[in-house]
Amino acid sequence: MRQQLSCLMVIFLMTSNGLGQVGQVAKEKEQSNIEKFSSQSGTLIKKEFQKIGSIGDVEFEVLTFVDLLTGKKTSGIKASKEVRKSYGSSTKSAFLDYDEIDALTKAVNTLRNYPTSIPTNYTEIGFTARGGFQLSMFVSGDKWAIAMKLEKYDSDSYEFLEYSDLERVNNKIWDAKKYIDALQKK
């Protein structure tokens, strides 16, 4: 009887350990195209960073990566913030590919024009980019609030904003797009 019980416990522990590993695979970070481009092996990448400005603690930059061996080039937006804790600090970052900028701008404009009346049920509206960047609007008490999340599985990467900050978010995104468009014409 003890032997059977021991055998069952071993099987249970092996199964639960295996299931935990499946969860880890599912939590692997999705990458934006700009992250994939910069992490390719066998390349010689030149990286240029142009500061666009900040909203709250989040800094926006345009990234331009050029493979000097092939001439291939890609650009996008990096949003980052430094998070300080008692044991040190870390930088949380998200990347938006160039082809996601128009969708984010549409999302921001839709949120800006969304009815300002507060629904009776708790409501969230959100935009998610490939690399994990999220912009959401949600009911907080008796008003709408805004949150930017820079890393999908990291609760420390939130930046909470006022509804009125949506215009500033839109302006930073447009400034970045104009800068990238000007680079592409060169």
C-alpha cells in the first residue's frame, strides 16, 4: 500500500512539474519585428536612438536599426521607464513597429472621442501591440483613467495617466511617425 501511494505521489509531482513548464513556455515574451531584426545572428547592426519626449515617467524614442552588411533597415518606437525598488532599479521597455503606429493613433483617437459618460458596469478598452505594449482606458471610481503597460507579464511596467493625457500620447506618437517618415525619404 505504501509503495502504491509513493508511486502515485511521484507521478503527481512529475505531472505537476511538467504542467508548470508548459506555463513557462506560454509566458515567453512576444517580440516586435524591430526586436527580431536586432537580435538576428550574422548581422552587423547600427542602432540610432532619437528622443521624442516623455509622458509621466515613460520616455519615447525612435529607434532606427540598419544591417550594415545587407543594407536592410527598420524603424519603430521604444517606450521605456525606470522602475526603482528597494533592491535596485530596472528598465521596462516596449517596442512598437512602424506598421503599428497608425493603428495606435486610431486607437488613441477613438478613446479620445469615446463617450465621457461612465457606464454602470466596470469597463475596460485596450490596445495591444506585438511587443507587449498596451494602452487601455478603464473606469476608475467616477471617471475614465488611462494606463500604459510596457511589458505584458510585468505589473511594475504600468504608467497610469489621466484621460486628458491621451492628447499628449497622440502627439508623441505622431512626432515619432513624422521623424521616421522623414528618415525614410533620405
